[in-house]
Amino acid sequence: MGLGYVGCVSLACLAELGHEVVGVDRDEHKTSMIARGKSPFYEPGLDKLVSENVQKGRLRVSQLDEAILDQADIVLLCVGTPSQANGNIELEQLRRVCTEIAGKLKSRTKPLVVTVRSTVFPGTCEDLRSTIFAQHKGVEVASNPEFLREGTAVKDFMEPSLLVVGATSDDAAASVAGLYESLPIHGEIVSLRTAEMIKYACNAFHAVKIVFANEIGSLAANLGVCPEQVMATVCKDTKLNISPAYMKPGFAFGGSCLPKDLRALTYRASRLDMKLPMLESVLASNQEHLKRSIRAIVSMPAKKVGFYGLAFKEETDDLRESPVIEIIEYLIGKGRDARIFDPRIQINAIYGSNLNYVMSALPHIGKLMVQNCQELIDEADALIIAQKPSAEARAQLEASGLPMLDLTQLQMADA
Ligand code: NAD
């Protein structure tokens, strides 16, 4: 349903994989072109696939009617979800197409998997099932977002970078993933909302990558440094740069390098009269993330808050620009008390810039530190995990029965 860039490419490629496919679009120009074996728009390789599969009888177009739906096991919804003036997505096409399908399911008894390929916000698919398809018990709803790029859409379909399926039942997810079983990819079966969110995460990430490369590249060029060589070399690091490292939602960053170097970069750019809005907003975004942690801690009804971890991450005693120190400074300013245990910090053993940093923020740090997890548990009303504990320490903290907030793992709101 919907034979635009996503729908028509999916139609032709699924036919090429051997499926029997029927395309429906309210735009007669598109359907009549496809019926004549032509792609309704330019996309490399698509004309050939449409023409060959129409000839082989695996691909046809039709009006939406009960007979067509009756033969279908899976319906793929590929209608547009454009922007509204306020930035929200417009779901009118999606709702209308679902209403049209629901109106033609009256006599159907077989199960049907209504699969949303369009980009939609988490919760949309559940909403369609509980509203438009509420009376149709045989209907399962799935999300199978499309990741193709215009200009290489056929190649992207046939050699996918990612295959994601979420559905209201395991069988429905398996049957949608089964459509692609001859492709060289293992499908990721996730929850329905996760599938919807992943598409936004991917597109936001791609946009961020482009802007990052352009901001670093522009600054490099302005400094007489070759932008291509910088970025190409950055990409050679597949341990820390192009890798899952740092891609784990958790606590704000800190430490002696990242904040300092971001400030230096953006300061130098401003001296060159360059605006780099993304790099300039990174510390502000990190600060906002820290404020979310502070709000969550403040909402805990604890007079004396126990912190596991003081350094900006585990396995270091470097306290410079540790976000935990900023949190504790704030809490003490608001009249709360704190106790701190960090397995790598003996306050008597730190010195130099490290000591200066912590003493200027928390002059009474010596009185706040305790020697082990048990002391922390004994002296606190609530526990904050501010860096990853060992399995043993985590078990001990959890066994305390005290209210606990783990800043290294973001808490999910009820869906
Ligand atoms: P499009 O506007 O090119 O195509 C949508 C099609 O749906 C149109 O042909 C329209 O006539 C048809 N349609 C609308 N209502 C209909 C109805 N009731 N019955 C039958 N047909 C109907 O959109 P697109 O670019 O293919 O994108 C579709 C979705 O996929 C969007 O959510 C988009 O965000 C997402 N997406 C797009 C791309 C891309 O590169 N274009 C890539 C991945 C995901």
C-alpha cells in the first residue's frame, strides 16, 4: 500500500526475491506506469526489476478490494508520513489506509499482519491496533522500518545494512522477517516500539555524522589542515571511533579531556569567526543530561544520599570535571548530606590539580568519604550508582534494600 520510493522499491524487490506481490496506490499515474512495466520515478535498476517481474507475473497492481486482501498474508504500508508545520509527523495517510483495509476485512477469518514500513513515532503501531483494528482479532500489527537511500535504493534493499522487525506477536514478527530470508542479513526482532524508535535513531545519527564531519572538516580547512585526511584517519579507529564504544545511554561525560578539548575547539572556531552549532551545543547537552540526573536524585526522599563512585568513570582516580562532584555540590547546597565510596579513591592519596579540583568544589570531602560499600549502606538513606560497580559490589548495594538510582542506566518511563 503506497507505491512511492519505499513502496515501489519494496514491491519490485520482493517480487524479485520470488514473492507474489500486489501494489496499491491511490495515484493512478503510478499504478498505470507499473502495470506497463515501468518505474514511476527514477531509481537506478528499478525499471528493470519492475518490467521483468511484471512479465513473470509475480508483480501486479490493483485497487484495494476484499479479494486482494483475502489472498494476502502480509500488508506492507508504505504511505507518506510528512512533517506538519510544527514538526510533528502527519499520520493522516497512514490512518486512512488502515481504515480502508479495516473496512474490507469483514469476511476475513485468516490472520493478517499489517506491517508499517513508513517512519512513525513509537506507539503508533500499538495505537493503530487498539483503535482502527480493535474489532479485527485476526490482525497483528508490525513495524518493519525501511532503511533504503534514494539513488541506491535497490542495492540497499538487496544488500541491507539492517533489518528490524517488531510486532504484536512473535509469529507476526517471524512471518515479516521471513519475507527477507533469502537476503544476506540476520533480522533483528525487537519490541514494536523499539522498531519504530530505531528508524529515528538511525536517521538522527546519520544527520549528526554529516554535521560532525562538516564542522570538524570546516575548522580543519580553516586551520590549513586537510579535512579528508582528518576524517579518513578518524574512521580508521574502529575500536573507539567507528564502533559501539560510547554508544551506550547512561551518565553524563566528564573528566580532564573531553570538556577541556571541546571548549578549546569551539573557542578557536569563534576566534576564526566560525559558528559550529553542533560542537558548541555538546557541553550544553551534557549539562542538561546532568540536570536530569540531579532532578531524579532530588525527587528521592533521602536526607543523606550515598554515592557509589566519585571519579567521572570507573577504574580511575582522576576527579577533574567529574559530574558526580557537581551533583554532590548541588545537593549539599540544597541542604542534603552525602556519603561517597569510590573503590579507586583514597582522599589522602590524591594531590595536585586533582586535589585542587575536588577541594574547591567540596572542601569537606574528607568527611564525606567512607571506606567500603557496607559503610556507605550503613550511613545513607538512598544509594546512587554513579559509575559501574563490580558484580559483587552491585549485589551488595542491591541487597541493602535502600532506594537506589543507577545513573549508568537510563530509567524507562511506563509506555
Ligand atoms: P512517497 O510520498 O514517495 O509515497 C507515498 C505513496 O503513498 C504515494 O504514492 C501516495 O499516493 C501513496 N498513498 C497515500 N495514501 C494512500 C492510500 N490511502 N492508498 C494507497 N496509496 C496511498 O513516500 P516515500 O518517500 O516512499 O516514503 C514513505 C515512508 O517511508 C515515509 O514514512 C518515509 O519517511 C519513509 N522512508 C522514506 C525513505 C525514502 O528514502 N524516501 C526511506 C526510508 C523510509
